[in-house]
Amino acid sequence: MPAVENNKEMVPLEHYVELFHKLDPEEAAARTACAYDAAQGCFCMRLLYEDYRVFWPEFRIECDHSDALALVNIPAQILLIRHLLEGCASCGSGAFLPYREMPWGDVYLKPFTGRCLNRAAFTFGTRLEAFRAAAAKTPAVPLKHGDASYQIEVLPGYEIRLIVWEGDEEFPPNAQILFSDNFPQAFSAEDRTVVGDLVITELKRKM
């Protein structure tokens, strides 16, 4: 696995790696539907259309694509660990919810707005064609909302809708992120913010 930068994110990563060491892999596999290969000692996980092998108990990630996000991005690694620790497999009803309408969404709306909505608006709303081209490099499903929008699978069964409006002389660019309504079953309010941030990071890398 490629080296990641040693920064403030390493402390929470080390904390979750310690919890990961104590994980019951069979229980985690049954709860999350992430297959566990006991012979190789790894979980098979899919994040943003990339397939990863997450090894237990030492915590090591492999992917056939050397530039895959979770190989170099610590928040992505923490999200994978947290899903194995606390997540579950589930399917949404087909409805999508804004952040504020999910548990604790009103409490953490301000950081979500700054880290995700404003970032998406000014990253993609000022470069719509580049945004479309980046999304076209993934299996994301184009939608007809806003000036450009896509439905994106984060983990199997969990999807978001990223909607962008282009700015003009009168109004700044704007963005909205909607979550499949099963997200609260497996993701905390902070995890949902991380999800939005990772989606933006992954699309920006493809621009």
C-alpha cells in the first residue's frame, strides 16, 4: 500500500486500527455483507467503484489500481474501518434525504455545509464541463437535477446524489448532496460528512 502523509489524520487512524485488531471478522462479514476470505485474511470491500482487499488483523489495503483513493487517503481508510466496526448492509427505499433531515443533521449542518456543499459548489459549479467529464470516467448515473447531477454509489447499497448549479453574475454556484435514506443505519453524522468530502475529492482527482 502506498505511503500516506504523516499528518493530524494519523492519530484517529491509529485509534481505529487498534479497534480493528480486536474485530471478529466473521461477525463483521455477516453484518456488513463484506465477504471475508479466511485463507487470505482479508475483507473484500467496494468504495466509490474501486474494489479493495482489507487485511485483518494487521490492517493493510490492496487494490489492483495503484491510484485508488483509499490507498493514499486516510479519511477513506478510516471510513472503511468504521464500516467494518459499526456498519451494516442495507438497502434504501429509493428515497433520498438532505443531510439536515437525518439524525444529528441539524447539529452538524454547518461543518457539512462548509466541507461538502460549499466545496462542491465552488469546485464543480465553476467548471461544469470538467465536472461532467470527471463523472463520465466513473459508473455514476447522470440525473436531470440542477445544471449537472449524478447518482454515485459510495458503498454497496449506499448512494448519494450530487447536484450542482452553475454560478452567474447574479448568483454564486450552489450544490446539494442527498443521501439514500438507509444512510442513518450505518453512518454517523460525521461519517456522512466524510462521505461527501470523499466523493468530492475523488471527482476532483479525475478533473
